[in-house]
Amino acid sequence: MYHKDGHDYVVVDGNARFWDGGPANQRNRYGEGYVNCLFDYHTHLSPPDRRWTLEEFERCAEDRMIHDLFEVGHADVAILQSTCLTDWFVNGFTTTAESGSLAERHPGRFLVNGRFDPRDGEAGLEELERLHERWQLQGVTLCTGEWKGNSKGWKLSDPWAYRYLEACRSLGIRNIHVYKGPTVYPMNRDAFDVADVDDAATAFPELRFVVEHVGLPRLDEFCWIATQEPNVYGGLALALPFLHTRPRYFAQIIGELLYWLGEDRLLFGSDYAIWQPGWLVERFVDFQIPEDMQGEYGVLTPAAKQKILGLNAALLYDLKDLFDR
């Protein structure tokens, strides 16, 4: 929890990963290029005193992660997302099994999200059921830009994707986190298009689709979709670091999101270990939309910040005890 100016802020980090992108786990040049691309984001959007060396960045150290998230990062709970990328990493970049083991070693600190890839067919459906039974999944993480053999992406509107979403609905896995942000090397730009979110959200109103990175750089298109689909949410991972480098650009992003979606459908996420949550939380609490932009966007109130930093995610993941803190 974070305290500032008489206000308490429960913090749920909605986007964290426990990854291994080190050279020994890199299968090929694409794995190396992927890690280097993430590192470029880290370097260019982090304050100088929050930057790591490439060697520090490549592989999450467990003790450092606990320190960064909970000891100095203000987080009460973090949601661990899975991105396997097994075409590029020998043992996967970040897997549900590794995330689950971490969560077991630190009870009460983490929620574990699973993942699926509709290109895995029937075997993948069985694996999703197994993951759910093992980890009591409340959510899954989807990367529509992930490569698999000759395929360089998939869509939520694909017939097999519907099969998996139907399975999620049957199993009670309601939170569907979808990575829809800027192109990350070597993924293809078109694989991150947000249009398929519209299709899936209409077809599965019982599910909640959290669009990570709020669709950037397709913010306008995302906002129009989310306006008509009340089960679409915006994950602020990647958008928040612009508090450091481009605060007026961030004001535009958050202003548009508040106008179209409102304060109840936005979720804080650090995208750890690309960025650490501590400085993001502190700068977000201190942030205010500039006066010359308030006529269009209004102000960002402490109540709105409380919802975005943790209370909205606590509702989605049934973290009732956080409301009593």
C-alpha cells in the first residue's frame, strides 16, 4: 500500500512476469532480439537511477523481484502473466509452472494466470484444464503475436480461439489479458491489431478482456471498441512509463481513456521486469493533467487513482481483503 497526502492507495500490479531471457535459454537470434527490444524499452523509458544492465535485465532474480514489487514497489499483490515464446526460448520465456512455483514460495503475494494458444488444438484445451486444476486460474494471458512454426500470429476471432474462450467460460476463467501493444521484435505489427477484441468481447459478454498496453499505438481504435463493449478493460502497462519521458503524452493517453472508458475499467501494471512499480506508483499519484488540457479531459482525482492502482483489479480478481486495508 502507498500513502501520500492523507490518501491510502492499495496497489495491485496487474502485469508482472518472472522470466528467463538469458543467453542459455535463448533458442535463436529471435530470442536474443526479443530480449534486446524489451531492454531498449526499459532503457529509454526509465529514469537513469532505475536502469539495469543488460545482464541484470535478462533474467529475473527472485530476491530482487520480491524487493522491487513488495518492499519498495508498494504492491500488495501482483498478477503473474505467462508468455511462453517456445519458438525462441528453450524452456519458455515465462511459464505458468515457473510463476506458480514462485507464488507457492511467497503465499499471498501473487496470483497466477495461465495461457493458451489456439494453434495447440485439442492438446492445448487439455493443458488449459490441467493448468486450471493445478493453479485455480482466474485469468489467462494471450499473445496474439507469438510465433508457432510457420504461423506468425493468430486472432481472437479464429474458430479455435472461440473453442478456448468457450472453455474459459466453462471453467470460470473470466479475466482474459490480451497483449495488444506496439510491435516487439521480431513479431509482426498486424498481429497486435485490436479489431479482434471487438469480435470476441461481443461473443463472450461473460468474460472480461483486459487489453494490455491499451492498444498503443492504436489508442483511438481501442477506445472506440471499449466504449461499445462494457466487458473490455485497459491495462496501463507500457503507457505509465511515459510519465517520465512524455508527461503530456501520458496526459493525453489517460485523458482519452477516462473520457471513453471511465475510471472503473483501467488497471495499473508495471510490466515488470521492464519497469519497476515503485517509481510508477509514486509518479502516477503525483501526476495531474496539465491545466491547459483540463478543459478537455478534466482532472485525475485521488479516488480515480485509487481505483486504477488497485481497487479495479481487486474487484476483477475477488481480492475482498484488500478493501479492508
